[in-house]
Amino acid sequence: MSNRFDNSELIQHNAPEGIPPGTLLIASPGLKNTPFEKAVVLVLQSGKQGTFGVVLNRPADEQMRSAWLQMTGDSAGEQRIVHGGPIGGPVFAIHQEEQFAEVEMPGGVFVTSDTEAVQELVRRPELDYRIVFGIAGWQRGRLTQEIEKGLWFPIVGDAEQVFDDSDWMWERSLKRYSRQMLRDVLGIRSIPEDPLQN
């Protein structure tokens, strides 16, 4: 991968900023009318250089799809391209196939920027993967401040959430966060999907 990402920090769960890789950040309503409105971000790295992640629920624009076509000569996989953020960098894939992994994330998620591995993923449409153009980034300490201000809701991510291909990823993630908060506040291990029916 690009030297923008340090592999040793990517798999370090107790990152210095306290936001471990694999965390999902759910944009709060306080981010309405900003580039992160209703965003769900997967944290890839958090360390001395700051925090970097990928917006999972921003579809690629026409320019990205065109760039993908020029890179591969094929439109296969273009429906799984996401606009990961405004910071440029290498095109890479997040996926669930350990055999194609350069970096392992918590929750059964892997990352690779190897061209052959990405092409192999695209040739296998039955697999869950996302092709990522761009990343989101925060200077060291900035994201922690935004979380403390209630602009982001952090939850532990897993593959099911990361590869949710519905148009309701933000709503589903927000609901999951709310249930997590109820468990923590009430001390209840398990909360039914509809507590009114319990």
C-alpha cells in the first residue's frame, strides 16, 4: 500500500488516539449540511499522523467510474466503488478474503491495494468487497474532539456492517449505536429488535 498507511498501525488495536482500526464512525445529525452528512466511516488507521478512514456509503461519481474503466478496461465492479473521502491516494479494496489480504482489520475485514488481488476480487462477483477511491483524514486529536462534541457516534464494526449494500446503511448503523447505548446504560445484555413486543 502507499506509505500513507503504516501496516503496523493498521493492525494495532490500542492506537494512541484511542480510536482503534475497525471502528465505525456514524455521523450525528450535527453534521447535517456538511460533506459528512449521514456518513458511515470505517477507521483504517489511528496514530501519530492522525486518523484515516473510508466513507462506506458514498457511491462513486461519474469521474471515478470513468477512471476505473480506464484503469481496468472493464466496467465490472463499478457498482461497488465508493468515494472514500477527499484525500487522494492509491485505489484499494476492502474485502473478506484473507488470501488477498495485505492488511488485516478487526471484524473479519481485510485491505489490499495489490493490482492483481483487486482484479481477482472483481472477477468474483459473489464476494463482498468495495473498491475505494480516496480517504477521509483528521489531524491527530481532531477526531477525538469531534467525538467528544457529539459529532460522531463510534461503534465496533464488523463485516456485516461494512458490507451492508443497502441505501439505509446510516439509519441501520444509527439504530445499532442506539441499541448499544441502551445496553450500556441499562446494563442489559440483549435487547430485542422491538422492545415493545417483549
